Amino acid sequence: MRSEVTKERLKNILHADKEEMNEVTREACVADFSRVAGEYFEPEGEVTMSMHRGRSSYEVTVTFRANRVKNFSLVK
């Protein structure tokens, strides 16, 4: 019986560790992705992010439109 209680407690702890992203964290995450997108592209409009929870992981999609790609050039 004690073993079942321990298993259930661990299951609850692991589930809580995989909580959905709160709004403050989501805004910070999108802001970070927006900054990085601006380093490699010339974004047009907003960066959006969607998350879908699977059985054991999340699928995260970051989407934005870009007018151009910023290529790096070597200085010789």
C-alpha cells in the first residue's frame, strides 16, 4: 500500500514539473525568439509561438514572416 502511495506521489510531482507555460514566461520566451529572429532575418510582423502537449513532451512551433535573410560575410 505504501508503495502505491509513493508511486502516485512521484507521478504527481513529475506531472506538476510539466505544467503549461504561464503568460509571463510565454511573453518572455516570445520576446527572446523575436530578438534572435531579428539577428538572422528581417522579420515582418509579430513572432508567434504555439505549444501542443504530447504524451511525454511538447511540440513547440515559432512562426514569423521575414522580408530577407541576413547573411554573415567574412572580412579578410
